[in-house]
Amino acid sequence: CSDQKWGFFHESFYDFSNARRLYRLGTPVAAYLKKGGQLIELRNQLRQSLAFRRAMDLHGYCEDLEALLADPEIRFHLKSATLAFLRGLADPCSEEWNVIEPLIEAAPGSDLGRAIFNLIGLTPTGFNRARGSGALARWVGSSDPALLNSLAWVLVQAQRRDPEDATPFLQQACAGGVEGRRFAAAVLNHSELAASRSTFDQYLSLLAEGLFEGGGQGRGTPWMHLDSIAVKKPEWASEVLGLLLRRAVQTGASRGISNAFSADVGILNDDQLDDQVIQRAHQGAPVAFFHETWQSIVAIVVANLDNRAEGGPPYRDEIWRSR
């Protein structure tokens, strides 16, 4: 009895003995599963057979592995059990990776393809194999939407474990043109931006291009990011606020709009602003907040100032009223 679960020695011993018997008879694992009706209770025998063959005959084991995963007649629950076995390995080898890599590229959007991407994204050893083989770098340059969607998920998982693992691939994507930068933005959109300065700098670069804006519909993505950043790194949040202010001023000026907070500018309109984030930034990092925002604030005041009033200052502006 372990963790309030009962197990019986004879069941494990039977699975081991059966795995040894099948190996000595030269019976392929896939053929045995098909003959047994591919029932759910065969999954334990499947795992035992794979473990036994991996220890005894790596080449033959890899042939079994490929037959199990590539055969369309093998039910998915058995393919899933096969991948679960691979996920549990502490030392996956290149031969195993050579089996699963072509299966991903053949059908990245299939149930099997997504399950293999789960293996890569959720296990550091799987990610390291994919990185070491050059597959991740190759996939970054792909035009297959299904492959890129799964790859983005993998990089999000890697970034959350260790931000530096994802950084080279995001840099590669950004160097590949507009579509590559959009891909990088999609990854960063779900990443922990306050965990790494290099990740945050990539975010700032893409934010400067407007790749995170919400199209004027409700609160945009930059503000959802800022809520987390302002708590952990208020000085970084100040940088984002300063960048957004500068973009709003420049965009408004290019459109002949003096009010940088106008919905027609679409960057800092009322629906987008989050007072709590702004307060956290200036309270947590007042010096950084001042340096990042004051020039833009002065520019906004000047652009909206009504200095025609008789009697001199204080003058009124349309944003903050009297100054």
C-alpha cells in the first residue's frame, strides 16, 4: 500500500515476465497489442515491454517505438501511453528523438503531433533533445501554422522554466521579418515578462512596433502584462508606460491629434488605462517613473494648452485642466 493505493506484486511480476517472454519470442509490441484487442489494461504491459527492450536491445526497441507511434491502426490511448513512457525517461537518447522528430513534421496538427509537442514542452530533457538536434531552430522558420502554434506553446513552457532557454529562438524569429516578430509576440504574450531582462527587452522592442495592442477594443494586452510587471518590477513597468506615452504622442502628432489619450490614437484611451498599474509604477519606482514619463507629459500639456486667456497663467489645457 502506497499513498492510499493498493498494488499487487504478482501484477508487476506478470507484466515483467510477459515483456521478457515477448522479447524472447521476437514478437513486436504493436502486433501483440493488436492481437490483444488494444484494451486499456494492456498499457502496463506496453510500458514494461518498452522498458525491457530499451535495456536489452536499443535498435529493436526503436523499431518497436516507431511501429507503435506511426501505425494508424494502433489506438491513440496506446500511443499516448508510449509517449508517457518517454516523458518519464531521465536519459532520453538521440535514437528515440530520431524516431519521433519525423512524426512531428509529418503531421504537427494531429493528435499525435500535439502529444509529442507536449512531451517537448513539459520535459526539460525533451526540450533539450529538440534544441540539440536543431529541430527547434528549423521549426522557427517554418510557414506551417499548426507547427508554429505548437512551437509557440513549447517556447512559452520553456520560458516559464528558464527564460534564457526561449530567448535565442525568439531572437531568431524576430530576425526573420514581420511574421517572425508576430510569432515572437505571440510567445511573449503568454510568458513571464518580469523573469528576465532579455525577455523584457524583446517585449519592449515588439511593443514599440505596436504588436501587442488590442485594436481599441477593451483593455489591450500591454495592460494585462503591466499588471504583473508593476508588482514585481515597478521600474520596468515605468519603462513600458514611458514607451506607450511616447508612442501615443508621436502617433497623435502624425494624425494631427493633440490629445494623446484620444480613442482615435488608440494607445492610451480611457478603455485602455489602468490606474492601479500606474500607481504601482510611480509608488514603487518614482525616479524611474519621472524620467520615463515627464517629457511626454510636458509635450501633451503644451499641445493642449490654451494660453489665450487674459491675465496670464494659470492656463487651461484639455487634459489636466488648469496649469
